[in-house]
Amino acid sequence: MYSIPDSRFPIPDSRFPTLYSLLTTLPFDMHHNAIRLLYAGLAVILLAAAFLLGYTNGKPSGAGLGSLSLCKDRYQEGYDAAHQKLLDSSLLAPSQKRLFAIVGTVKTVGADSITLSTSQTLTDPLAEPAPTERTLSGFSATQIVLRTNKTPERQIEDSQSYNKALIASKGELPTPPLPYDETPSKLADLKPGTMIEVTGKEGEDLTHAQKIEAPTKITIIVQAQ
């Protein structure tokens, strides 16, 4: 049955592309930078709105420490409300609430510690930034492995074998193949510039961890040539 469109909710005109569609047409680097600038601009707008809301709602009729405290409380309320609206919106990319493993590049190797350089792991521009330099120590029980990507031919063979096992299985499903091999390695193989993945102790959140003691596993990632 034909229905007449509701004029209160007009259908977007494809002749006028949205901001997001315009951004997606840019090269990857430019698109990534444009999104970051968009987030930063939105954060500034929300901060300004929080300040104005807190100031106007808590603007005192007279001077005094109590009035200043009221202004501060009102500002914090406005800030928290604006921050929550940003988190509830779809403007931020979804991020993992807890980080159990991090990837970075070895910066320095000491006698009993390693300094790791990592990228920023948080997408929330108003959250406390995560450290970009972390210290690892206590490797007596740490499993150290070397991860090497399988060749395309090997991946095809593994995929075919998995499909055959999947068809033949009558109960328990077979484990899907991984696109890489892991072989035992040693701490001496860690050099400045080596890319590694560090897994903390079970249940340990590494999001803001400046020092990571006794990591469960260190994976040396071999870069594709």
C-alpha cells in the first residue's frame, strides 16, 4: 500500500552529500586526520557549552567563597553532562572498555626492564589520555614467542583442511586456523625497534598502566617484507 512521506521527516537529498560521506571520499590519512579534527572541535564546543551552562546556572548574586564553590560545582555538572552526551552519541568510534594486551615498539632494553613506546589507545578526547611510554619488568615466568605470518598458499591449505574437518564433524567444532605461526623465542631477541604485543596478567586492565610487571606473554611480531 502506498504511503505518503511524512513532511516532518524529509528524506535526505542525495544531491547534497553528508559531511561523513564527503570525509569517506578522502584518502585514508586525510580522512583519519579530518575525523580527529572533527572530534577535537566537538570537544571544544562541548567544553564551552559546559562552562556557560555551569556559569549561568551557578552565577552568584554576591561574591564569596561559597559562591565560587557553587560555580565550580555547576561547571562540573555541565561538563559531566556534556561528556556523557558525547559518549552516548555515535560520533566516537567504539572503544574497548578494558585493554588486556597492548602493541608497541621497543624503545630501550635494560638489564631487567624494557621501555615500550605505544600509540594513544583512547578515542574519547575528554578522557584522561593513556600513557604512550610504558615500562615492562619481571620476565621470569613470561612466555616469549615469535609470530610469523603464514604464506597465502599455506593459509589456503589450512582453510581447505578446516572446511573438510568442519563438514566431517558431528559434535565438537574444529578450531579455526590462525593466519600466523608462533614459535618459542627468548628475551635476548628483543631489540630497539622491535614491534611486540604484551599480554598482562589474567584480568589485568592495561589501559592506563604505566608499569607492567610480570606480563603473561610477549609476542614478537615479524613485519611483512
